[in-house]
Amino acid sequence: MLTCKQFLEELADYLDGELAEEVRRELDGHLAECPNCWVIVDTTKKTLQIYKGMEARPLPPELHARLMKALQRKMTQPPER
């Protein structure tokens, strides 16, 4: 039986439709029995639909600079164990 953790590891590919048919059937079976994962999939699908319908807007320069600085700092840190 598939666990919720295993399902969530496949979520992106599931939503993108990039799974082998057998794996998709297994995930669909899990969704039919797990209301928590069903809510996650439903909410994620709705969120993606909203964002796809939005017009892209540039980040303000100050926010862009802060984001790049934070990413640079994160990339130079050693991996967590």
C-alpha cells in the first residue's frame, strides 16, 4: 500500500501527467482512499489554475536584490544533515 509520503514524492509528476500508467493507477487508488492527499491535489490544481491565469509582473528592484542575496547565501551554506 502506498503511503502519503510516497504519494507526495510523486505529486509534481502526477500533476504534470508524466507517470507510467501503472504508477498513475496506484496514485489514483491512494487518492480514492485518502482524503488528506485528495485535498492536497485538489488545492494544488486550483492554485496552479489561478497562477496560470495571472499576468506576470516584474519584481520590484529592492525585492529582487533581497531575493538574490538570500539565494546566494543559501547556496553557499553547507547542506543540512
